[in-house]
Amino acid sequence: MPYRGGEKATLHASLDRHRDAVLWKLEGLDDEQLRRPVTPSGTSLLGLVKHLGSVEYGWLVETFGREVEPLWFDPYENEDMRADQGETTQQIVDFYGRARAAADRTITELSLDDTGSPAWREGSMSLRWVIVHLIEETARHAGHMDVVRELIDGTTGDHRPAG
């Protein structure tokens, strides 16, 4: 974290810290473990990563009028919460990486005061508000992933240990 950085750099670093935790939660698990639903609603680690990719594209790309890759699922029908449409683990992880890169371009190229309008909500909002919202969303789901991972193999922690 840039403890003395500017507002944009600090917000972006905070988002990246949670994004990195999301990917760390996948490390060392096999495909069955990544897809294993551990709640009655079907929450799985890979489903959460797919959802977060969809969220990054929606909030930080589409909202600001930038191009989103064609989706093979319908996020409005909660298909982004499940890894069961024949996707491979690599396909979902790569999707998240592309969404993250597209979102990063928006963050880099726009001012925190620039505004965008999501198609699914009335009104416009600043890039600043959207980044804060994405930090909240990513941290929330990273927390879910903490619990899911612990239930799968006992691994705990909110970020990859240093070293």
C-alpha cells in the first residue's frame, strides 16, 4: 500500500490488495475443490471469481462507456455466481484477469471525478465512487472466499504471507 500516495493510487492499491487475495485463495486447490459448493446457495471459490470478473467489467468498464468482451453467461440471472456452464478453471481465471486489466485501464485513463452511468441503475456516479464500491464488493467476496477456503482445506488468512 502506498501509505503516503495520492488518493487515486491509494484506492487502486486497496482494490489490488483484495483482488490479489481473491486469486491467492485459489492456489493449491484442484478443480473439484475450486468448484465445490459449500453453502446451500451453491457458493464456490471459482463461482466467486467469475462473479467478480463480471462485476469489474460492469462497474469499471461498461459504466464508463468502454467495451466489454462478449459474456457467455447472463449476470442478470446469477449465472456469474456459478462455475457450471462448462467453463474450465483457466477460462474463468483468465476472464477475471482480462476484466481486471480492462478495469485498470479505466482507472488509469480517467479522473476520479469523471462520471459514468451503469445500464442497470439510474443516474451517474464518479469513478471515485465506483472504485470505492468495487473495493467493498471485492473485499466482501474475498471474505466469503476466506470462509469457503477454510471449509475446504483449513487454510486461513486474508492475504498471501510475505516471503
